[in-house]
Amino acid sequence: MKRRTVAVLTTSRADYGLLRGTMRAIAHEPSLRLRVIACGSHLDRTRGLTVREIVHDGFPIDARVPSTPAGDDALAVARAVGRAASGFAEAYARLKPDLLVVLGDRWELLAACSAAVAAGVPIAHLHGGESSEGVIDEQVRHAVTKLAHLHLPAAEPYRRRILQMGEEPRRVALVGAPGLENISRLSPVPRQELERRTGLSLAEPFVVVTCHPETAGRVDLSVVDAALGAVDALGLRAVVTLANADAGGAAINRRVLAWTRGRRGRAAAVASLGADGYPSLVRLAAAVLGNSSSGIIEAPFLRVPTVNVGDRQKGRLRASSVIDARATRPAVAAALRRALSPSFRRRCRGASPYRSGAVSARVVAAIRRALKDPRLAYKSFRDLPGRAA
């Protein structure tokens, strides 16, 4: 039996935490051969050089594609896309994958998927069909949907949205959110180890804060200022995870580092806690605060309240444990008070709207079926009934 080569692209600590279970399942499938491509903040020492975590988990890195922007603005990101596309093309020429697996909406996917299309490499896309209005992620995610040949959405409404975009039903498999499967199989990191990693005592109630750039194309500190201001207003302890390599991310990180330096013993900033450390920390937290998708998808599964600030996650499915707040200090403080109340915490026992369970097994099954299709690299647009041109 001929083994087919499946390349998995990981851009950062965030998507690796979601992809790790799927990568193991691919590596253990006798008919498939796993190849790992790392890029983005994985290769950036200032962001924790998280490629070491991938290697530590037993995955050899088959290709490294530098893609960190040289600056903190939209021009730097645009230039990085161009440079990275060339690097991905070289990687595909050497690895000769039968399929490229990507997840989500990071801007690096524009480079990786454009190069894959030009190289004739079919694409499988996890977490398509979702929405995060107001940021570049929204455009990237839907662009990747139209470039991809196999779609692996996390929830039924997202499956329907992909079909609405003209994709063929046979190419869309509802697999669920891989991060939820990872969490369910995780052996939690002990509190003492998390305290070592963060440098902060976690005996008292604390919040986990993550803020990413809110608006495409310009620096906007309103979300991080509102979130950190609310933490101060309520006198809370906080662990703040730094932003990824997006335009405006460096400005957010400078603000976070300056804020935490003035609050030693009560706040800590971390570049990366590892794929096991972050969900373990959230599990212990009183609440998750900021505008990360982890507050929308993973935190509700862990039954931890979320205060989602601003519009970055606008359009995503919500659990009842998520409170949306405008990016102002009073609004976020009021939402955080509500999230920390005993009555609201009882609401966090509801089910997540995202499918969980054996996600990686469903992904591998969908990949195996797709690779049997001799016309996988060809796409047809499917009009909705009664809407043909």
C-alpha cells in the first residue's frame, strides 16, 4: 500500500495547540506519512521559539519557513506574505505533499495556500466557515475556503456557510473543534508547575488575559487598555499571554510588559505556556478576558466564564458563558464583575456549541477518503438550489 504524504502547517503556539492531536493521528495512520512545516512565531525567539515544543513532542520539523514581519505595521505583514510564499513553494517542491492541512485564519495562510495552489498541492482547511469581523482574519479565512479542496468545519452552522460559498457537499466533513478533543485528553499541568512557568502565585483568584490587534491595518490599543484597566479596577491578579505576530501586536506587547512590570507579584506576562500549559491555566482561572478565540471555543468547554472585548470575535457562535463587552474600561469592568459572580458561574455548565469528541479520528477519515479521489485537485462551484446564474 502506497503511503500518501500529508503536510501539516503550524504558524504559532495557538494553532499548534489545536493541531497536535490531529498530527498524532496522522502520524499513527499506516496509510499516511506526516510532514510538519513550521513558520511564523514558532521561529521567533522573542515569542518563545515555540518550535522547540513541537520537537519536544516528538514531531520532526521537515521544513521551516521564516515569516515573521520585519515591522509592526500592515506593510511589514504584506511584505512578509510575499517572502513566505517563496519559502512555502520551496518546501512543497522538496516534500512533495499529496495534501496540505491548515487551520484557521492566520495571515500566513495566504502565503502558504497561494503557493500550494500554484504548486498543485490540494488543501484541507480546519475551522473554516467561521467569522471574526473587523480584522484581516475574516478575509483570510474565507479566501482559504475558496482555495481549499477539503473542508473540516467545527460546527453545523459553519458547514452550512461553506456550502453557501459554493463548495461541494462531498468535500465538507463536520469534524468538530480539535482543541476540545485535545483538552479532553489533556493531563492538567499541576498548579505548582504553572506557577513556575508564570512566576506568579496562583493560589488567589486570577484571570487569564489575551489581547490581539482588533482592527485590520492599524494599531489599536483600545481592547488591551480596557481589559487591563478593568483588571486594575477590580483589583484582580492576572496572567497575560502576549499577542501573536500580527500588525499591531508588538505595540500591544509593549503595553502589556510595561503594565505587568508595575504590578510584580500580582501580574505576569508570558510569551508561551505550551500546548498543555495554556488550557491547564484556563482551567484554574476565575475568568478569561480579551479577544482571543480561545475565550469563545476552549474556555466554555472548560466551564470558565469569558469576557469577550470588542469586535474581533463578532460573528462566532457563543456559549451562554460568554459575555460581550465594548472596549471601554467601565464596560469591561461591569462585564467582569458579572462573570465572577456565583450566579453567572452556574451558567457555565452548559454545553459548548462546537462539536467535540473524536475529532482527530474524523479528520483522518476525511483525509483518507479525499485522497482516494483522483479529481481532488479539481474544484467545481455548486450553486444553491434555485440560485444558478
